[in-house]
Amino acid sequence: MQTMKVFKKDQVIAFETSKEEKLFILVDGRIGIFKGNLKVAEFNEPGTIVGEIAIILRHQRTATIKAMEDSNVIVVETTIEDLIKNFPDITVKIIKNLAERLTATTDDYWKLSEKVNAVVDLKHVMDKKK
């Protein structure tokens, strides 16, 4: 089932830890993804899909989704099996988006690891000087 909903600025679209079989497609506006009080992502591109992890893994949401400004969002209530069967175009987009996000996360992790290793190396050098 699909429905168009309007979410006002600062309105929560979905709460972290909630368990529901819904994903969200941004039509217009701006939405943020939050872990606790920390904003970890923000989207304003029409067609952006969020909330897919809860459907794919069939467990509680890993983050809160909130409207950062008044936003029109398509709410799709579905299971992963029905998504694959009835919305193959959305399924393909989700797979591509997840691959892009994984690539970006891997790159960020690599860069952070290099910085941590540099700090550890510097600490070893400083400890030897003592």
C-alpha cells in the first residue's frame, strides 16, 4: 500500500527502534536521519528512499527519520518479498543505493583508520622519547 503524506518541519517520520514494514520515498522537501540526537545523513533529492533496512532485515529501525522542513513523502507499506514482486524498480534502486552507501562508508572507515593509525604511531614515538 502506498500513500502520500505531508510531514511538517521537525515532525518524526519514523522512530529509531520502532518495528514497522514501511519505507519512505522523498517527493520534495528535506529529511534527516538521526542516531540518538546525532544527525548522520540528510537528503533533499526527490526519489530518495529511506527506511529500507527495517524491511530488508525485518527488525526494528536503526535510526529516526525526521522532516527537516515541510516534506512530501510517499509511505510504502510492504514486506521485502512484496517489494521485490510488486516494485522491482524500487528494489533495484534500493540495491544501488545500499551499494553506494556501503562504498562511501568503507571509504570513510579507511580514511578514519589511517588517521587513528597515525595518532597511534605518533604516541609510540612520543613514548620512546620519554
